[in-house]
Amino acid sequence: MINEEMNLVENLFDEERMEKVPTRNGFGEGLVNSGKKNENVVALCADLTDSTRISFFQKEFPERYFEMGISEQNMASVAAGMAVAGKIPFISSYGVFSPGRNWDQIRVNVCYNNANVKIAGAHTGISVGPDGATHQALEDIAITRCLPNLIVMAPADYLETKKAVEAAAEHKGPVYIRFAREKDPVFTTEKTPFEIGKANLLKDGNDAAIVACGPLVYKALIAAKKLEEEGISVLVLNNHTIKPIDEDAILEAAKKTGAIVTVEEHQVNGGMGSAVCEVLSKNHPVPVEMVGMQDSFGESGAPEELLEKYGMSVDGILEAVKKAIKRK
Amino acid sequence: MSYIHDDKIKQLEEKANEMRQDLIQMLLEAGSGHSAGPLGFMDVFCALYFHVLKYDPKNPDWEDRDRFFLSHGHIAPGLYTAMAHAGYFPKKELMTLRKFGTRLQGHPHRETLPGLESTSGPLGQGLSQAIGTALAAKLDKKDYRVYCAVSDGEHDEGQTWEAVLCAARYKLNNLTAILDRNNIQIDGFTEDVMPLDSLVEKYSAFGWHVIEVDGHNIEQIVNACEEAKAIYEKPTMIIAHTIPGKGVDFMEFKFEWHGKPPNKEEAKESLNQLRTLGGKIKSEHE
């Protein structure tokens, strides 16, 4: 049963005809909106303006855009210096470089310093595809969600990314948002609610619950529909905020269904799934299956081929749900 | 031409000496911390806090204040001493350095102590933060200046050079950096660990205005800071040649004193030397 309060698109399962836009566009557009609302919003990029879509902001507000060259460490610290002087800087690069390469600067200058810096990680997940393993950020959630003061988000589609970016600009304090390269189905609408730290119950169900984040949320919905046709009732939770995690929503899903499947384009070690397991093991342990990278690096290939190989396709999710139910 | 009167120079020299004495007592009480660096940079701290910087200790968030960033956070005891003398907090609080519940953390934490502009310790990050504030000042059309102290050792870090490029790229003439050129780092002399010279040529080649000063000459430090204000379209790097451990003969020039405090006997001898200016005057404290 799709939750009507979520106001998802009509014809939710007509994937062919659905509008597809990359989540990174949501970043670019959300940032422009935030820039219009607040003149303190500024943007910095490390030589990747077009592919991160920070170019949208650069075009609209050239005087508030700062090119940093290929220097992610300097970029993070410069942003911290701007933030303590009252600016709201967004820094952008690929996730492997920021927060990858500049983790220490983010830890000390941004998080410990509690500087109002927003970190936008582009090209995250295996679906980055042909560029190969070096450019596929699959560890960024793990290395950010352990940092005090930092909010961590992985929005599910273009519109949700836009809302997440605007919410980040309004939140006072450090935020990390990851987004993806590929065109993904836009299954939410302007009316779909979004609140930092509040997971969205997209579909109700009784036999198992899928807790997903990022563009794979849509695949989780498809998997749930297919399982429904086999008589298995699956709840789907869009866990767009990994930190602070929505404990109530996760525990409710666990209590209701007794089996959890976590789905993310990230290493299962330390990622969103691990965060869910931390909540469950402390409060209400149930069997968990984790869909994600199983402790390996990626490789070149088409996004769909890679998702298939590494178990993050619709079929991979289906199997994980069945396995979790068997373990109940 | 000089930007500071002889009387004021004399007064600041005396103040720097008092600050060194407070520093020794503070380090003795803390039982850990860095001695050589803060002693070596104390004359610069003194010149900055008592002649160069615009600030109001009663209103540490004053919008138009000059900003001072300390990149090599491990010499924080020197900064804390300057801040206490400047009136940011009572001098007796210096005795809480590094202790449980203190505002004077082992390495500075901005949110903990009003008047600190940055959180630092991991090396190579301060200049970048100063650049961020200098860029914000330009954007806001504010005419406060941004000062940043950096160590020589942290020029081993790649990020320092990222920042050096960036400050020149943005022609940050509102940024004055002061290099604490004391030639030591934890593992030895900088030129043995990882040679840095010629820093003058390096900074000039990177598009900075460079001034070399004796880091123990208040007049030279003040004049260099004034000269920097007159430079257009370039950031300024003042290379301050300092003697690590300055004022205490058994600490001077010794990298072994980078990261340890004096014990009781050593503190007594240090204070005696400082109070008598190395035996040149008779101490009234004896």
C-alpha cells in the first residue's frame, strides 16, 4: 500500500515513462534557490563546476562563487574561514575527494569548529559507472557519520535533493549531502514532505521492511511491488537522513515486520545499513540483510551492470527480503 | 620611518618578558605542553596584541575587529598568555591550561574560548581558514585585516602550498601572514627533516609580498605589519626569524624543547633568567 500522505508521482511504477533527472541537478537548482533566499550563501568548487552542477550557482551569482582549483583540503578550510565570518559556504567535489581527501580538514576545521559549512559530495555510489573504482564513492557515509556536529543526508531523487540542499542551507551547522551522477526516476513530487532527520514511510507492509537511501529507494519500491505480487507484504522507508537517524521510524518498522533489509550504494561496513543495525541492536534486534557493496571496490561498467553484479539491483533486493523473512 | 615610538617599544619589550614569565609558570602548572615555540614567538604575539591588532576584549565578536588566526595551534600557550594580558580573561585562568574543564584546551578550540578565531592543531590548515575570512571580508566590503601565524614546519604539509597559491590567486591584500621561522620541528632542525629554504624566494615566486624581520625586534615586526597594509593586490608574508626558547638559555635553539614543559627546577632557572634578563640585571624577586 503506497502511503498517500507522501504524494508520490502518479503511475509510480511506469518506469519507462517516468521523468528521469540526476540528483546532482537537484543540488545545482537547490543551491540557486538558497542563494536567492540568503545572500550569505556562497559556493566553492575544486575544478569540477559542471559535473557537480555548482555551475548553476556560478552562473547566477558569479561574485559569490569561488574557484579553488584542484585542492579539496584548502577548499574545506577556506570554507570554514568563510563560515566563521558569517557566510554559508557550500563546497563541492566528487565524494571520493570531498569528504574523502579532506577528511581531517572536515573533522577539525568544520565539525569540531562547528562551522556552518555544507559539503556536497557528487558522483557517489557504484552507479558512477565507467570511471571505475577510483571515482566511485562507496565509503563517504562511513567516514562522515562518525563525526560529531555533522548531519549526513543521501536524498533519493532530484526533487528530494533540491529540498535537502535548501534545508541544509537553513540548518545552522555542518551538513554532508551525497548525490549521484546518473539520471534517476523522479518519483517524489513538490508535495512530498521532507524534514531533516525524519524518514519517509513510502509504503506500508507487514512481512519485512526495506530501509533504503539514495536513488536505490526507487528500486526498493519496485522490489516491494514485485514481492506484493508474490503475496509478500513489504514496508519501504526512505531513510534520507543517516545522521541524526530516525530511530522511531526504524524501530516501528522493525516491530511491525520483524525483518529489515537495508539498501544503499555504499559499503555495508559503516554505512547507512550499519547505522540502522546500531539502532536495532540497542533497542529491538531483528534479522537484518544488508544490500550494498560487500567489502570490495567497484570497477568500470554501465551502472545497471554494476548494480546487478554487486547485488544492488531489484533482483538483489528481492532476494535479500526473502532471506530476511526466512530468518525471522 | 617607524610606526612605533621608542617608549612604546620599551614598554612592549617589558611586557613580552612578563608574558614569558607567565608562560613558564603556566607550563609548569600544566605539566605538559610546548615550551620552545611560544617563547620564540612571544615578541610577535606582544607586538600584535599590544600594537597592531584592532579588537575589543569586552566584545570579542565585534564585527570590525581584526582577525588573528593561529595555524600552529601547539603554541597556544603563547596565544593564551597574550589574550589574558589583553583582557579576554583573568590571568589566573592561565593556570588551568590543559586541565579538565578548562577553556584553555591543549590545542585551541574556537567555541570554547571567546576571542579565538579558529580551532587548530593539525598543521597546515590555518592559512586556508584565514583566506576564507579574508575572502568574506572582501565580499562584505569590510576593511578589517586578517592576520595568520604559521610555522615553518607546517610548510611540509601540501595544504600550506594550496593555500599559498589561493591567497595569491585572490590577490588578498587584506591578509598578512607571519611565519614563525624558528628552524625546529619535532624530529629535528627543519633543514635536516625537510629542507624549506629559500622561503623568501618561494613566497616571492608564488606572488606574495615578502618581508623578513628579526622576530624579536618589536619595531621591525610593527613596521612590517604597517608596510603590508600599503601593498595592493598581493598578500604579505612576514618571515619572522625567531629563536626557539628565546629568553631561557638552555632552551634556546634546541628542538628537544619543542614539545615539553619545564620541570620545577628548570622553571625556577627559566624565571630567574627572564627576571634578570639573562643575569644582566639584578632580580628583585630573588
